[in-house]
Amino acid sequence: MSDHGKKEFLAVYDEHSDAVYRRCLFKTSDQETAQDLTQEAFTRTWDYLADGKEINNLKAFVFTVANNLIKDYYKKKRAISMGQMSNFDPQQIADGLENIQAKAEVEGVIRALDKLKEADRDVLTLSLVEGFGPREISEITEERENTVSVRLHRARARLRKVLHADNDE
Amino acid sequence: MQTMMNNTSNNIIEQLKNIRLAADDKARMRSSLEAHITANQPVESPWAPILSPLQSMGRASLVAVMVLLMLGGVSLAAEDALPGDPLYGVKVNVNEPFASLTSLTPASEAQNQSWIAARRIAELETLAARGTLDMAVSNNLTSEIKKHTQSARAEIEKVSAQGEASSATSLETELLSTLKTHSDILGDLAVSNDGVEATTTASAAKKLRRLAEEKTDKEISTAVKPPRPQPRTRTSSEEVVTDISPEQTNKLLERTANRLKAAQRNFDTSYEEFKDDRARDGVEKLLTLSAEAINQAVDSIDEKDYQPAYENLRMALTYAHEAMIIVDTRRALEQTSGVTIEDLLDNNMIGSTTVEVELDSDNKEESPLIKPNSESAPYKLNQVSTTTTLELAASSTATTASSGADLRLDTEINIETDEEGDNATRRSTSSLEAYRKINDTLKRVEETLSNNNSPSQSGLLPSRTSLEEDETE
């Protein structure tokens, strides 16, 4: 019974760790913290499975765990003003992008995202970047599916606006 | 920004996919995840073959089977079974669920769940003491312990929600003390093992410690429970203390005094069995500390100052419970695995200067093995935990070959002096003093309770509360 499920789970890690890392990075703007949270999210997901419990949508589950870890992280940190559960700092994120070829473009997108509200940013990244549907997003962010759908629609419109404004400049 | 203009916003935002973990970071994280997976394998339960037919039967027939088994005495025989034994399935899947069937209130179910967790811990310890604890069984047992601890805590929350503050506090305090004390004991057993068993035992000890420190399972539940963790109220002790009524304080006083009384009685009956007097001194010290904390609590109650009284009682309960566990575990390990403190001392290779110094100093009155200082330090919950390992293994873990020899000599001298007197005089003056102190405290509690018209006055300090029964069985 040695290494039961190990290969499969590592394959899940290989496939989704970048996405989970992005999520954590967008919420903390700190590379090391994002790495730690990512690792912890996978570790806890494994523990959950090792306890004999079932998970339907593994990717969404890891994201949910990561999201909760992010919340816990801010609860513990208390450095940021009450109620704030996120720190999106485009400069800090962009600074960490050394190895990316299309750096200029990515930086542009990050700055555009910075002009949106956090909730909009969340749904947009989860949907357009990570490919989650409204129901999955609602599970991850613990909101109603309806709310997510409406927000997604509006956030897209706002993003278009922001991008247009950028281009007009 | 040329690309931006040409693309739709969707395509633009997809650029973010280029943000990835650096390859070396990703590989590093992967290998530590891999290590974690290897160390925390889901294990197929060794009792699965026995379990599955029983599980498929349903509850009614389960009870029928149980009655039949009881008649045959199998159920009783199964009580000592360990993972891997043929009767283990009966112990875990027949005897224990039956206890749950009879738990009608959250408080009794919390007790029951704690009791089951304690039984799994005892199995861990027995296997570790025999040096036959393997990783698969250990993981299985620790995950069972975790499960039952969490169930117990959930029940304690219910107790707390019902306004039974003292009941919730004592349940949580004892659960916490159980986990911490056993974690220390396992830690000591780990040192007395070697090779893989040592690592396995140490890792089990660590898991118990972590479980104790979780205090509430809040973090885990918010981090792991999909899709939407229910908002949880903070459990037990922390929350309970915010509103302390005289009535709840008196109830806790009664419970704590009962616990001390039971621990004292247990200690008395096994006094002669302690061949290592440091272990014995350690337990005695815990009992004395408990009595002192109770005394302080009664002082506070006299001044109608209930908050510190409550805190001191919690402390006293921790000490008393811990003493109880050490006495019980010492006895249990000797019975189930034949491991005595002397065996561990003789076989042990690990040295500890603390012990050697103590042995050389000839000063046994102040057992340096117990650090909480009753005179100066204010009582604090985790004070004991770090030092309690004391004694069971007392020193299981703690002797070089040479100091082992010293100790034997030492023990022999003690036995000689011991045999000069009868039962009553075998105790040292300090021990008798401690005994008196504890008895005085218990008397004082009785007076206080009857003066304060405690609601449970009629059953003043019954010799055995239901809580004790679970523990002492």
C-alpha cells in the first residue's frame, strides 16, 4: 500500500500549482508568502484525501483551501487594516516577473486590474485566467452563484472600460 | 500596448497565465509535498476485513451481535485488543459504538468521544512501548484520535452553547491535558525506541501535540471544509470564561475537587508500585500543585472574585488530570507491554545531565523534574505540559549507562529504607505533608460548597462522578 495515490496527486500538483500560486500572489503580492500558501493548500488537500474523504472537483477544492488559508493569513497578520483580506500591489507583483517573456504585456494587465475593485478582480481572474465557471467561483469565494454571475458580467464591462481608457491615453 | 488594442479583453487578461512559479521553486515545493505524501499515506485499516460485514449489518443487528458477543465474553476479551489483533474489530466497532448509543447528552457524548480518543492513544503507547508501532498503524490511530477529538470538541461546543460553562470548561481542559500529557509520554517512548519505530513514535507524539494546540479545529475547518465552512463559534474554555457565574464556579470547584480526589486515590493504590521515586515525586508534586490551585480558587471565591477562581480551578484540574494520566499510563504500560520504568532505565542509552545531577545531589525533596514553581509563578495553563513527561518514562529516556547504574543503587537503598516501616511510615515526611495538604484542601472545598448552597449540594463530592468512571476504567 506504499505510495498509494501519490503519483496521481503529484500530477494534480504539476497541473494546478501555478494557478494556485497566481491566486495567492494576487491576494498577497508577496512571492514567498504565495509559495508557502500554495504548498500548504496542496498539503492540506492531501491530508483531507488521506483521511479517506472524497473531493469532487479537485482544482476548485485546492482553490477553496487556498482561499481560506489566505483569510487565515490575514487574520493572523493583522498588519493590514481591519477587514482587508487582500493586498494587490501591481508594482510588487510586477517586480517579481523577471523570468516572463511577455513582461510588458503582463505588467499592463496587472495595472489594469489594479484599477478594478477587489471583488471584480477576483471573479475576472478566476473565470478568465483559471477557467472556473460561476458555480465553482461561488464555492471558492463563498458567495451566491447569482451574485458571482452578475458581478462577472459587470466586471468584464469595467475591464473593457479600463483597457480602453488605457489605450486612449 | 499594441497587442492590447488588437485583442479582446479576455485574451488580454489571459496574459496573466504567464505568471508561474519559478521552475526551481516549483520543484522544491513538489519534493516537499512528495515527502509529506509519503509520510502521511492513507492506510487501509488493518481491521477492515472484520469491520465491513459488521458495518453492512445496520445498527439493530449490530446491537444483537454485540449482545451475543457479550454473552460469550468476547466483547470483554476484546477490550485489550490492539490494532492487528483478531478481536480489535470487536473492540472498535462493537464495544465503542455501543457506548455512543447510550450517550444521550452532548456532555456525555463529549466524554465518550474523549474516552475513545484516549483508548486509541493508549494503543499507540502500548505498541510504542513494545517497539512494534509501524507507520501505517500509527497513521491510522492518529487519524482516529483526531477524528474523535474533533467530535468531542464539537460536542463541547454544544455543551457550552447550552450555558453549561463549567461542564464545557472541564471537558475541554481534560481533553487538552490528555492530549498534551500523552504527547509527552509518547515523546519519551520515542527516545527509548530506535530506528524506524522511534521516528514513528515521535511523529505520533508530534501529531498529538499539534492536535492539542489546535484547541479548536477552527483553522482546519475553515481551511479544508468545502464548499462553504459554516461560521463557527469559538469553543469552550476561551469563550466560556467570559461570563462566569458563582454557580458555574462552584460547579467547577466540585468537579475539580472530585478529580483531585480520584487522582489522589489512584495514586495511593499504586503508591507501592512506583519503583522509581522520581516518578512518584512527580505525581505527588502535581497533586500538591492542584491542591494549591484549588486553595487559591477557594480564597478567590470567598472574596467573590470568580474570574481568578475559575482560572485557578482550570489549572488545578489540569494538574490533577495529568497526575491521573501518569499513574494510569504507568500501570497500563506495565500490564500490557511489560515495560517498567526500571526496564527502560536499564536498557536506555540516552543520557541526561538533569537526571545525573539530581541523582548526585542527593536532594530528592525538591524534584527538579517538575519545573512549575508553586511559590512564585502564577498558574498558567500550559505550564505543566512542557515538563510533564516527567516521569513515566521518567527517565525512561534519561540515563547513560553509568547513571543507570547509579540509579539502581539508589533504588535499592530506597527499598531498604522502605522496608523498615509499615505502610504508613513508608512515606517520607514531605509525602505525608503533601497528603495532608490535599486532604485539607478537599475538606475545605466541601465546606465552601455547603456554605455556598451549591445546587449539587446533595451529592457533595460523590466518590465517583460519571466523569471519573470514564477515566478510571
